[in-house]
Amino acid sequence: MSGGVRAATGTAALTTELPVGRSTGWWGMVMFVVTEATLFACLLGSYFYLRFQSGDQWPPPGIAPPTLLKPLVMTAVLLPSSLPVIWAEHGIRKGQRWRLRAGLTATLLLGLTFLALQASEYAEKLHEFTLTTNAYGSLFYVITGFHGLHVLVGLTMIGWLLAASLRGGSFGAHRHDRVRNAAIYWHFVDLVWAAILFTIYLSPRL
Amino acid sequence: MDTRADPTTRSRRLAPVAVLGGVLALAGCSGQAPSALDPAGSGAGRITDLWWVLFWISMAVFVEVMVLLAWALLFRRRRDARVRHGQPLRFVVVAGAGVPLVILVTVYALGLRDLAALGDGPEPGATTIEVTGHQWWWEVRVPGVAGATANELHIPVGEKVRIRLRTADVLHSFWVPQLMPKTDLIAGEVRETWLRAERAGTYRGQCAEYCGTQHAHMSFLVVAEPRRDFDAWLARLGSPAPGPQTDAQRRGQQAFVQGSCAGCHAVRGTGADGHIGPDLSDVGARWSIGAGAVPNDGGHLGGWIANSQTVKPGNRMPPQPVQAAQLPDLIAYLQSLK
Amino acid sequence: MSTTAAPVPGASREQLGRLEEHWGERPSLRAWLTTVDHKKIGRRYLVTAGLFFALAGLSALAMRTQLARPESRLLSPQEYNQLFTMHGTAMIFLFATPMLFGFGNFLVPLLIGARDMAFPKLNALGYWIFLFAGLFMWASLPFGAAPNAGWFAYVPLTGQQHTPGLHMDVYSLGLLFLGIATTAGSINFIVTALKLRAPGMSLNRVPLFVWAIVATAFMVIFALPALNLDNAMLFLDRRFGTHFFDPAAGGNVLLWQHLFWIFGHPDVYIIVMPALGIVSAVLPAFTRRGVVGYVLVVFAIVAISIISFGVWVHHMFATGLPRLSYSFFSAASTIITIPSGIQIFAWLATMLLGRLVVRVPLLFVIGFIVTFVLGGFTGTMFALTAFDQQVTDSYFVVAHFHYVLIGGAVFPILAAIYYWLPKITGRMYHEGLGRWAFWLVFAGMHVTFFPMHLYGLFGMPRRVYTYPSEPGWDGWNLVSTIGSYLLAVGLLLVVVGVVHAIRRGRPAPPDPWGGDTLEWSTDSPPKSYNFPVLPQVHSLHPNWDESSRESMGAGAEADRILADGRTTLLTSELDGRREREVEMPGSSWQPLLLALVMLLFFTAMLFAWYPVAAVAAVAVAGTVATWLWPPRRPDRELGVSA
């Protein structure tokens, strides 16, 4: 396979993947995350706007202030889930594929646990109020649901990376752009949860 | 609109506009326009003065820009294709930022002064009128007075009158160009503005926030009159509608009260007390039918009753199953309500 | 006229052959549907946006015809209300921004000396989404189901209760769909301008048009989410019974307005900014000098982009918010005039210090200055709350924003059409025809819109399908209508001029104007690979500078020819230092396929076929996953140790 050797040793292979400067993919992902973050900022801004435009009582009469135990457990599951991704990314930069696979699997499991917890949180809340009860209900489900959707998308990316890395021939010390970009997205999804925790669960107690 | 500004001052003030309009002048000026440049109240008057300041400043800057452009076009035609350099930054900064900054600060101060003046509402005990916007008419009530009317409100000349604005459905905007700038009617909230007319007269107002199919036909009149006349209007608003005088009117009233009309409309002092459409207790005296859709005369009234959808398509009143024989009676009755 | 030829390429015939092999496409239906070439995509954007402009323009002509006389019954109110809503929505979302993105697509890689955009497939996707979203919205009109509540769609009028039917679902879903294209395009512009500039093009040598496009793209990134959220909430309120805008259940109708204008005011600059960039790009060729005060103009562009986010409440001056907030937003809206003033006077100084070559593009630039300055004056008036409350929502504001948008966007776009037509089509336009078009458009514009200032002041509200004759607005309205037909004839002449150029125009040399930027250093139209040799940039005006030109000719180096593959160069963000070569994707079906499944998703949502929508969503995810799936490479190349 002289073609393969040429591809591996030609100028392209030796120069294109050396980590010189930021890649276009990195910038693309950062810009995407910036615009997504703005979307969440608008969404949380809408929450506070409606809160302060409505009456004194928040949540409105008939809805108890949110309890903290489950969301704190969810936080404890989701926030640390960034660590295995970081560990995996550092591993693949050194060419250690096993670290990539192990780290992604760990994150995948943590993310799925988070979604399961969110489902049980919904099962509880739906007895109390729904999307259509009032503006508070709309905000609660749309904000957390929109974030949950992002977790799902992030997990799809993680699962997709895992599938590609299990196939082999995908990532290595010279080619890990996709890992890094998906990691950026996952960290973003984590950080947004912190903002949501504050807005939905903590701020009504302030 | 029976009171106008002194025609000579008016035409002198409009002169620059007409000059600017140039060829457009042939289209003629607006004799009956509810013009913001022909104010009859202290609110609108301030804006008119502000407008002329802004207008002349704009003219001056515009002339400056045009002179520079003309200079370039006349004296800077190409003689050679050599590329030139040179960066007169001082010119750009002074003309593009320095001078505008001075102008803008001045203008902003003027704007703040007028904003404060517009916000200086009537005294707590002042006359209050409650206006509710509906798709597509205006309901007018006075606190403490039983009755209601539509698309016409009266104010005493020379007094600041509080106007309390609500909407029954979508957003509207309350605008009487000759008296006062706009205030929007916000669903779920109450807004306040005020009117003060310096001279008696009738002033046209109109909804200025797009509110659906018949936004075009959502006009009203403000009648500014001496306090005595205003009090008489208040008294009429609080008392029952005049009873029928002729046989035709009596038959008309019967048809009105027993037919479908009363389901939506009220006439004070009769059994008709529907609240979906306008109160018709003084409908015979109103300036128009359908909030400015057509003039208020027998023919148009008949057409409206039979099928208002041909007159004001999309309005909330369905075509009425009125027998041809009943129609003249109904018209006679409604016209007697004044 | 200067007809400097492109420099004799420093690449050998053999290298040119290989470049053509890697980049060229043989014309076929397949190639047409799968291309990712930024020049073809840019042309498509221009043509498609032009078609939507024609539709929106014809809507306006129908409206003007209705308003020619009082109490006219040519159009029913239902028809008129759909027409004016579609006119505004299409002009803003389907014409102005896509048209300018079209110029950006065609020009940005050429202006910065690159071979394509940073993400060519994403670029193709953006076009297809734009096309489908536009058709999605216009298709509702023949069924009488078009949006009908004005382009800013205030609740509660737009709620299910007051506007049943599909009208506003078409609006919210159509704009959400289109938003994907606009966001993707903006990210693409930013990354392209940051990473793909030719070596040596440090930030202080970036053409002003590129600055303007990048600033615009940043505004989109930060502004569009507000609109998307607004529309998502509107759709949820209408379809799924949420209460974001329902005051009876804790919602608030002003939330819609805040979010809409947090997007909406930056959007004015999103439209005008690239057009101002066009003016800065056109002027040097016709004044024979660079724009005066490059740094000041860049500063103005950046300042406007930032301040534009702090002025949204001036669209809500009549809603009765606290007076203190009005004072603040009034001040911010006043201040934003200053950077615009700097640009205007920078251009005037450029003209005064240059030597004018009066050709059609320059005529349109002059028309732009006259018109835009007038629109700017009325704009400043609207910054004053008290004055705004009197004239907002009257025909005065209609006059104002048509002066800003026709003056500030359409005139520059027309200038751009004439200026770059030789580059885009390889043909010269007919000068006489162009001059006729200019004078008709200019006269038509002012005859149509100037009187609107007057009858706005005389009390005529906007968005009325008819008006009575007593207030005396009818004469002025007739004048406006006559003007609108003049304007239409002028615009038709522009189209005739373009078609004539393509059919009969004489072949254009590479540099018909003696322009200063890189697109004039390559063929007209450019080859598929844009530049035989990627330039080494030495100044702000590379095409006027011998060393930059020589870098593409005698001074060519093999590492700027890159004939061994479909590659272009990455450079550093600030200094434009060479970093590495990067491989570019070739033609692909994926963009078209992805746009089609997205279209299916939005159509299914519109008609409430939720299972179909779910399937389409999975298909979207699947297509994206395949699109980005890493190619299999040998471990050695990857650098795997375990």
C-alpha cells in the first residue's frame, strides 16, 4: 500500500494535523456555543422578566417552591461528567485510545443517569402542575426540557464519538478535532445546567 | 373639524415642506387632516415646536452634506488615474463626530424636556375618562356614570383630562395627533395618558397599533367643548335613552329589544343590555357607523344592519336576519336615539 | 478606464491543470445539486434573494395600487393584511440579509485570498435552507394562509385566539427554519475571515467589506437567538397551550416586544452594515484612493455593532414603560448616530480628496448618501421619546425606514450589482441602461416615500388597508403610488441591464475598474480555485501594490500554489501568519439531503403531523452524524499508541 504510506508521510499528513493554531472546527464550535449561550440567556432572562412582572408570590399560588434534593443530586451527576471527557481528550492527544473509550463511556453513563433523574423529577412535578397550568409551568418545563434536549444532543455526540473510536481508524494524537469540539459542547451543556439550577431552583428561595 | 389655526401662519410654516415637496405640491394640502403640525392641545403643541427645531437642524446638516457632495462632483472629476493618499482624519472626526455630538446633546436635552412635559399629567381629582379598545371600536365610559358610548369622547376645553386605557382583546394605540402623542393599550395592563384641548372643536383620533383585519376602521372623535356642554354630555351619558316618539320608532324599538340586536347591544332604559357590541343609547348622534367606516345616515345604517360585512368586512357583527319590512322601523328608532 | 490585466500566473500550466482537476466541476444536474463552490452558492443566493425581492416588491405595488384612492375595494382587508405582512417579512428576512450574504459568499473568499469558505458544505446547506424556508413562507400566500399580523407579529393579536389558522404558524416556523441558515452562514463568515485570510493579511489589512460582514455575523450570533426564542414561545403558546404571552395566566405581552426588538434593532444594522461595507468597497475604485480613515471606519463598524444592542426600547416608546428607562434608551439611540456620522464624513472626505470616476456604481453610492442621510435625520428624531410617540406607527415611520433600508441597503446593493457584475458574470453591463435605471430608481424612491413623511405628520396611521377621503390624504397617496410605479420600472431596468450584460455584454477584463482588492487580481469570472497562486498580502490595497501583485506572478512560491489537492491555507487570527494547509471538502449530496429532511420536519410541524416530525428529526440527526463521521485512516497517520 504505497498510497497509504505516501498519505501518511506526505507533507499533508505531516503538516496539516500538527497543532498549529486553532482549527476552523474549533472556531465554528465556539461560535455555535456562543449563539446557543445567548439563547439560554434570553430564555432565563424571560424567566426573570415574567417573574418580576407578575405578582408578589413566586411560584404563583397553588405551586410549591421547588424542593432542592433531587436537583442537587442531578447537579452532582452532571457537573462532574465533564471530567471524564477532559481526561479522555488528554488521553487521545497522547494517542491513548483506551482512555478515550473509557472516558466517553463514563460520561455517557453519567449523562444518561442525569436524564433518568430528570424524568423522575418530571413524573413528580406533573402531578402538581403542567406545561399549560400557567406561565410558571410553561417556563419550568420549557427551560428544563430545552436543556434536557441539549443533554440528549450532547449524549448523541458522545455516543457517536464512542462508536467512531470503537471502530478504530478515527482518532489519534494527530486527529482529535471532533473529540475536542464535542467536548466543548458537553462542557457548555454542563455549565448551562448550573445557570438553570440557580434560576429555577435556587432563585425562588432568595 | 371646525376650528383651524390661522391660515397664514399655517401656510408659512408649511412652506419649507411644500418647497421640499417641489413637484408634489400639485397634490394639494390637507384641508381636513388631523395634522400633528396643526396642534390644538398643549401635548401635541410641544411636539410641533420640537419638530420644527429638528426640521431646521436637519435641513442645515443636509445642505452641508449636499454642498460637499456637489463640490466633489463638480471639482473632483478625474483628470488622472494615479492613486492618492492623505488622511484628513481631523475633518472626519470634527464633522462626523464633534459637530453631531454637540447637536445631539442639545436635541436630546430638548427631547427630555418634552418627555417630562408629556409625563406631567393632570391633578389627582381631574376628570377621568375610561377608554377600552375592542376589535375594532372604542368603548368610552366615565367613572361614576352609568352609561357608555362608543367612538366619541368629550372633554372640557382648557382642562387636563385623564384618559385611562385598557384593551379587551389585542394591542391598540390611542392617538389624537392634534392633541396628544400615542399611548399603547396593553393587554393585561392599564395605561394612562391625558388630553388638553386649548380650543373647542372636534379632533380625529385613530388606532395606531395594528390590531387585525379592520385596523383601518378604528377611528374616533374627541369633542372639546365648554365645561357646560361637557357636563350636559355627562348627564346624557348617565340617563336613559330617549323613548320612541312615533309608531315607526315604537315598532323599531320592539324589533330591537325582542330581536337579535339586544343580544349584543345595550340601549339604556330598555331591556336591551348586551355587552358584546357598542352601547347604542346615543347612536343617532354619532359621527359615523363602524368607527369611521361609513357616515351615519339612514341608508348606511340600513346597509349596516342588514349585512355589515359588506361595509366593514371582518367585523364581529354577523349579517342580521331582519325582515325587509322591519328595517325602516329599526332605522327610524336608532336614528331617534340622540 | 483602467484595464489592468491579471498578473501572469506564477503557477505552471501543469499546476493549473492539477488545480482544475481538484476544484473544477463538469456541468451536470448532479454537479448543480451537489456543488459546494462558494461562487456558485453566492450567485444562487443573489438570484434567489432577487426573486423574493420581486415577489415582495409586487406585493408592495398591489398595496400602493389599493391605496391610490381612498375607500378603494381592489383588495379585501384580509388580502391586504397578508400582503403587507409578507412584504415586510420577505424584504427583511428573505431579501436584504440573504442578498448581502450572497455578496459575502461570493466575495469574502476572493477578498481575503482564499479558495473557498471555511465550511463549504455548511455553506451549501445554508443556501438550500434559505431557499426552502423562503418557499415555505411564500407558498402560504396562494392558499390565503400567509402571515397577516405585521412583520413584528405582536401578541396577543398573533395568538391562536385572535389569529386562528396557519398564518402565524407559517411565520414562526418559517423564521425558525430560516434562522438555521442565517446562523450557519454567520459562523461561516466569522471563521472564514478569522482563519482563511491570505498570508500577510493582518487585521489592519482586512478590506472594510469583510470587516462589515464579520461585524454583521457577530450581531447575528448575538441577536438571532432572541428572535428564535420569541418564535418558539409563540409557536408553543399557539400550538401547545403554554402561557408565555398570556396575561391571564402570568404571561406578559411585552415580553414578545422586548425579545423581538432585542433582535430587531440589531437587525436593522445587520441589514445596513454589509451595505455600508459595499460602499466602502466601491468607493476606492471610483475615487482613485483608499477610504479616508480606515481605522475610524472600522471603529465605527465595531461601535455600531455593540451599541445596536442597547437601543431596542426605542421601538417601544409608546408602550408606557417607566420614563427613566426611556431617557436611557433615548440617549443610546441618539449616540448611535455618531459612528454613522463618522462613516458618512469619511466617505465624503474620500470623494473630496479623490478623483471621481462617475460610473453607475458611483451614482448609486451618491444616491445612497443623499437618501441614507435623510433617513438618518428622521432616525435621530425617533430617538427622542416625545417625538417618537407622536409619529411612530404613522406613515412618517414608514417613510423613515424606507429611506434607511432603500437608501442604506438597496442602493448599495444596486451599486454592488453593477460593480461586481463583471467579476460575477465575466461580462460588462451597458452604461446607458444603467444610468437610466439609476435615475428612475432614485426618482421613484423619493417620489414614493418623501410624501409619506407628510401624510404621516398629517395623521395617517400605517398598516391601514384603506383610508377615508375627508382627512385629505388622498392626493399625497396618489403621488406615492405613481412613484412606486416609477421605482418598479427603474428596478425592471436593472434586471434588463443584468440580462443584457449576460447575453450581449462584452467580455470583462480581470480588472475593469482598477480596483484595490484581491478579487480584481484574478480572472473574471474567477476559476473554480479562485487564485492560481494564493497571494502574499503586503498592504490594505493589495491590487494597487506591486509586491502583493508580484507574489501571485513572478514571486509565486509552491507553498502558495497548493496544486496537490483541494486545499487552502490557514493563517493566524490576528497577524495572518501562515499556519498550515487544510483540506477542503468537495461536492456532496449531504447539504441538499439535510435541508430536505429539515423541510420535512418543519412542514410536519406546521400541519401537526408530529410522528412524521419525529422521524424527520431522527433523519436530521442521522444525516449530521454521517456528514461528520470521521474518515478511516491508518493508525500511523492518526498517531495512536494504544
